[in-house]
Amino acid sequence: MKKIVFLDEYSIAGRDLTKISSQGEYIAYNNTTKEQVVERLKGADVAITNKVMIDGDTMRQLPDLKLICVAATGMNNVDLEAAKELGIEVKNAVGYSTISVAETTLASALALARNIVYFDEYFHDGRYSKADRAFCYDRLTFQISGKKWGIIGLGNIGREVARLASAFGCEVRYFSTSGAKREEAYPAVELDELLKWSDIVSVHSPLNERTRGLVGRRELQLMKPTSLIINVARGGIIDEAALAEALDNGWVAAAALDVFSVEPLRESPLYNIKDRYRLLASPHNAWSAAEAIDRLIECVAENIRTWLEKQE
């Protein structure tokens, strides 16, 4: 029986893991520090990690390790070159969160456009009950129908966002971060053109050498002062200090972030922007609808099952 170790099971939010745990001797840890990885993976044939780093030095101390299952799509936390050198298979989960992240993107745009957070607080903090008028126009709202929506990275998630945005009456264009030329239902343009053209920009690309710092101070200054920018992809694609400056100076109207350069985000100028309602932020949970987590478990279980069948 193969030994399967999950290093950060908390990331699965308490969902049923029977499809994984039934496939071998299963051991789970709520979370694992860098210093604990080697000790906890000793004797393990299969490691499962969502965000815990498994680097080359770690792998070289684990002769039994044959499969690393990343319980996510991005594999930035695994040294892929070292794994290849050592003959360790690395499998990720693809497509499980497409709907969840796309819906969060749309929800973020709508929340910013309609100032949902501000007006909810206006009701709950008692200002509405004390008002002498039925309506509150403290903050202007607008529709997303008829707006120009620019997408950075038209992969599975970007394509689903494009479909939803089109259904809401938006005109869609995109920028390919890979430079790949494909037949798509939407026009491809260069990044500067996209940023100047768009009323709403959403980021759906991986973090790599081409995308790190892709949207910085110069790029944000190209955008319309009425525009929205949303990042549900990876922290580090948008320069956070530049974004805080953009929000404070009115280069963009508002932003929504679900990902950050360091997670959890400790100190950041984003915590100190002048108008908190210009920033809608969440703790990297755009992907984590219950249905998406269950699909993620199925993907990991299938990756383990496929590997086990090859061992027979």
C-alpha cells in the first residue's frame, strides 16, 4: 500500500477526501512549515500540496517520493526541473475552478460598479434608518452593460469571463501574455492598446517571467480614470505599490484583488489607500466554491489513481 501525505489539508475546507484517502495509507497535516516538509514526507510515495513549497533540496532527501500532486493549477511551489531530474512525476489540477473564478470576476466588477460594499454598510451602520430621504447618492454607480472589457490572458478562465462579460452586454478584447496566435471569438490587441481602450480589465494569466510586474505604474497611467481593474490570477502580475498610487491619484476608479505578491499579505500600501471603497479585496478564495473544491479533489484522486495503475 502506497503512502500518501497531504501537507496542507486545511486548503480543502473540510470537504470529503474519501476519493483520495481510500487509495493508500493516508496521512494529513492541517498545514506544514518549510522546516517540517522533509520529516513529514519521509517514506511517502505521494505528496499532495496546495501551497507548501517542495524544492529540489527537499526532493533529494526523499528517495521514496515518486509523485507530487499539486492541489491547484499553478505549480510555482514545486521545483519542476529538480523533479524531472529525479524522476518524480508532478501533476496539477486543471479546469476545476474555471466557473468559480469567472463568477468571482463578474461579481467583483458588479460590486465595484454598483458600490455594493459602501451601500451595504450605509444600511447596516444605521445611516439609512436615520436618513430623511429614500435614496442615497453618496457614490455614483454604473452599469457594466455596454462597457469595454479587456482580458489579460485568454485561457480557460479568461475565455469563460469573456463569455459572461459578453452575456452582460460588454464588448470584449484580449491580450495574449504568451504571444500565441489563435483563432478566437474576440479581437487580440497589444497590452497598451487594451489598457487605453478598456473600461474593465481583468487578469487571468499565470505568473511567469513574462507576466511578473506586467501591470505597473506606466501601464496603470494608460488606463481611463473611470476604469476598473481586477486580478484573480496571481499576485505579482500587478505592482501593488503602483496600484495603491493609482487608486489614490485617480488613475483608475477602483480595483478588486483576490491574489497578492505575498500571502497572507502583511504590510502593504494597499492597507492605507485614502478611500477604502476603491479597493475590493479577498483572501485568495475566488477559486474555492464548494463545487470547485469537490472537483479539485476528484482531479487529485484521478492523478493518484492513474499513477497507481502504472505501478501495477
